[in-house]
Amino acid sequence: MEGEFGSIMTIEEYRKNYLEDVKTLAASESEFTVTAFVKHTLENLEDFNIVSDFELAHEEERYGNKIYRVDAFAFDEYDMTMSIFIANYSGESEIETLTRTEATTLFNRIMVFCDGVLNGKLLYQMEISTPVYDFAERLKSLQNTIRRYRFFILTDKQMSGKITQLQGTTFNNIPVEYNIWDIQRLYKVASTGEDHEPVEINFKDKKYSDMGLKYGLPCIEASDASTDEFKCLLCVIPGSVLADLYDTYGSILLEGNVRAFLSVRGKVNKNIRKTILGVDGEDKRMFFAYNNGISATAAEAVVESHREGYFISSIKNLQIVNGGQTTASLSNAKYKDKADLNGIYVQMKLTVIPDHALAQQLIPKISRGANSQNKVSDADFFSNHEFNIKMEKISRTTYAPAKNGQQFETHWFFERARGQYEQEQSKLTQAQKNKYLLSNPKEQKITKTDFAKYRNSWEGFPHYASKGAQKNFMEFAEKIVNRWEKDQSQFNDAYFRDTVAIAILYKYLDKMVAKQSWYSMGYKANTVMYTLAYFNFLTAKQFHGRILNLQYIWDKQGVPEELETEFTSLSKYVYDHLTSEKRLVQNVTEWAKKSECWESLKDKDYKLNKNIADLLLTKDEQKIAKREGKKEDILRNGIEVQTAVVEKGAEYWTKMIRWGIEHHLVTERDISFLKAAANMNTKIPSEKQCQRILNIESRFKDEGFSG
């Protein structure tokens, strides 16, 4: 099977690598292997857009004569879905089978937990100030808000063939879905390279017939807008059908950028709701006239011809790239207000892109274009922002000093897009892969959400970092986009090295906290984030604006002894603050997300040991370091622009001159610069010339030059 792995990989090989990753994670974070398995698997499900911002909360105990167990949860604030996870980890070398009986037992243990919390007295029997108690309390507070439960089994086993269908049920009159993510399912999604499991919709289903779709979804093809690579369809979709799709699939229908934007900022639109409900004399039939409609993409759409016209009978991998508020508002009105959606129709522009690789390129662009008239900033499309591209380039060319007696240097691999680290290895021989792993150790991979977590913690936003990977990433993106527009040069090699140094501190703290006698298996991540933020705050406060010399941490690729001692006592102080009985919010996890939690910690009077002074930079030294960092950036940019020109070759630039002359787009000055590139075999153009040459190229490409 091919896909993200490039070359064929068997499920056995995939599982072996998967379990190695779990063991590496367990060792690096001093976690139990099962906990590491849950965390690693949920990080994958986040990448697949199945869950968002999960929280670990493990407990297995008796409640009466029954056993309950949970391992993690995630609440989707946009579609009001509560996902609860339970692990079934084997770790054996051979793939074992998850039987129907085992699956039933595991799902029942989640149900015992929910029933005990919401209908019984389990909450009063649990130990306060533990992650699972916080989860139980959150579940209780959300019981009238939750619209759907999803119970998940996460396992490294392979599901029995006898488990053909998982029939849902209800709990407290709320629908419950059952999901099993076994190693086969993980392998299938990862190996196809899809960002999520494909959504397949059959509009010939009886329920859609009952909603007025006789043959399917009526459509016409915008033939002049279609190409060999994609086709565009214009559709009219009944509001009841759109609401049902959202009720069935939830926010997984929303393209990733749109979902991130809406989950952080978006609520159900009041004006849309008023039209749906006919408030103030509005006629709901005017919905079509008032509403901008939705834009969507799909991997496949089957179109059938009938006497009445053309109809989409099925769609594969539907993604809404614009119109999330419209979709959610219809669903909410149907569910919450019991609104009759008959007579409400929504226009839909559907772009069908069969080629997966092309879809990965086009969908973010379509999403951005479709949302250009809304209040969606560059931060909402941050994954492809120049900042991340630059960090990726720096990470590939920057070597970290050798450590622990090693005779070779290594990279800290910045993974801008899911699977890059694996893709880099996919076409290597085993000998080449072994060499690659020496230079790019797994424990030195930094994902873009890790990057945001390290930076926001260090820069004084531990309450953002505590909100979860995706929300924190969006907060980080907002700040970076604003700073990037003001001064790009500050994000240079030195900035990357400093971030790695923060990562080294974070990873050290993560291990150290787990080993402390006072640590009781809860709030480790919050403790680490707040400890980093508080330490950085205290150094500036108590040492007259001095800050930690992160370059020293980079050079050492480790934590100095003075800091080890300081962090031991400081982390205990932070943990006691987070779990203090005097905290303003009972739920510790929610308390850590509040700015009040951070502000009240800053108001406290903890004294750092004076022996760390030698590890700090003065204000003058900080200014010098910034200047040197910008000089490095200028040098790197100069090398990069020269490389970009030279790599294309003299013939390429000669063709551009001819093309520019033929299309009357080239000036005499343009020709002089392009000739410098065309004559590179005699003399390589200067950095300034190369920058001008690339600007001309960009202008010509906008006009249609293909090279």
C-alpha cells in the first residue's frame, strides 16, 4: 500500500514503527506505555481531524459491582460532541485480535463512568484535584449542552472480522456512537495520505428521499470553469439535508482551517437563526436570497442524468470550506429550536478534485479564497504561512552541537505538515534510514503545535498553551502574523535555536516533574508550561531585565546543573499554585486555562537562587544577540536567493527573456537583470540582482509564464 509512506509498507511494519514511536514517547516523557500509546494515537487522530484538543484523564476503578474506565476525552465546542476514549494496548510483537466481547466490555466501562457521573454518585466518590475528577465535573456541567457522545476504543490490536457494524445507542436521550480505531484503521488512513477518513454520502438513501431528494442532489456543471484536473458543480441543497449531514458527521465536514477559525471565534450566527425561525415576520423562504451559500470540495461526485436534469447521487470526502456558520446554524435550529426546515434551501458551489496530491494543494487555497470576504485572517491559514516555511528551511540546514560524547551533529526536525518526518525516510534503504535517524533523532522532532506550545509557554502565555494544541496554535498564529508583518528578520536562525533551547528545557521539566514525590499523575503539562513561563518572568523581574542565555542551552544541548536545582523547587511551587484550595476555579484543568491563574501566580513572591545569574544575558548582550541574529538572516536570505536563481539554470532565464519580449511585458531594465542570470556561467549575479530577478519571475508567472 502506497501513500504517505511513499514506498510499500506492510501493516506489520507500520505497527512495529508505531510501537517504537510509543516507546520513544514513553521514555522521553517518563510516561506509562499505555498513556504514551493513548497520547500518540490521539495526536494522530488530531492530524486526521477526528478529534481536537484532547485531554488525558486516566482512571480504572469499581463503582458498585461494576468497573469503569476512561483514558482521555475531547469536547468539540462547535458541534457539541463529547468524545471519550479508552485504551486496549497489547504491545506484543505479533498482532492480536480485538474480539467483539472485549469491545463490548470496554464500551460498557465508558458507559458505567458516564452513568455514574450523570445519574449516580460517582463524582462524590472520586478524588478531588485529579484530571479524571476534572473531567467528571466538566461532563456534569456540560450534560445539557452535549448533543452527541462518541465512545472510542484505541488499540494496537486488529479488530475481529465478526465486528461488522457498531450499532449506536442513546444515553440520557442523547445519541451515542461507537468507534474502534485499531491498528488496521490507523494504517489505512495513514498510508493513503488522507488528512482524515473519507466521508461517503449516498443521496439515494431513503432518509434523503424523505427530505425531497428524488434522484439525489440537483446540480449543473459550470463547464467553462472546469478543467481536466477538477470540475465545478453548482447545487441547491435543502436545509434539512445540510442539517442532517452536520448532525451525522459533525465538524469533521468542515475543512481544517475553517474549523479552527470557527471553534476559536465563531458562534451560531443570530441573523441566520432569525431567518430560519421566521423571527420579526421574516419569511424563511427568503433564506436562499439572503444567504451567501456554502463552498465545498469533494474527492468524487457521481452525477446521474434524468429527465428533470442532473443529480449528484453520491459524494466522497465532502469538505465545507466556507459556510460553516450556515451549516451549524441550520443544525442548531433543527436540534435546539425544533425548527421546521422545509422550504429552506442553500446554494452550494462544489469543486471536485479527484487527485489527492492536487487536492492538498488546492483545498487550502479554495478555502482562503472563499473566506476572503469574512473576518478570517492569515493566522487561520498559518500552516502554509511563510513563517512556518522559513522555520522548516532553517531546521533542515541547522546542525545542533554533538552531545554525550557523540562524534556527529544532529538536526532538530521541524515538521510543518503531518507525516514529513516519515516521508523523508520513505524511499531510503535500511542503511540510509539508519544514517538518517542518527542525524534526525525521533526525540528531536518538533511539530508546529509543539513549536507553538514551547513559545507561548516561554513568552508568558501558559494559559493559552493549556487550552490544547489547536487553540494554542491559533493564538500563537495571531501573534506571529502580526509580528511577521512588522519585522520578518526577527524570525531567524537565532530564533529557531532559541526555540530548540526552550524545547530542551520543556522536555527536561517534563521528565523531571514525573519523577517527583509530590507529583500525583495529574497536570504535568500545565505544571511544565507554567514553570517555564514563571521562570522567564522572574528572571526579568528579579535580575533587572536579564533573561536566560538560550544560546548556552543550545550549545550545551542540555540543562545546566544550576537550572536543574532551580526547576526542582520552582515546579513544586507552581504545582501547588495550580492545585491550591484557594484557586478561583475548582476544576484545575479549566483553572489553568484562565488568565487569572497566570496573573495570580505572577503576583506571588518566589525568589530565584542568585547562582543562576551567570546563565543570564544583560540587556546590552540581548541587543548584540539580536543584531547578530539579523545579520545571520541577511546572509541566509542572500544565499537562498542566489541559490534559487542558479538552480534554475541559464536556459530558463533565456526563455524568460524571449517570453517577456513576445508578450510585451519586459522593460530594458528587466532585460539587463535577466541577462545577468542567463550569463551565470560566466559570472553569478549578486544577491541584490538575484532578488530583482526573482521579483521579475514572480511578476511574469502571474501573467502566465510557465517556464
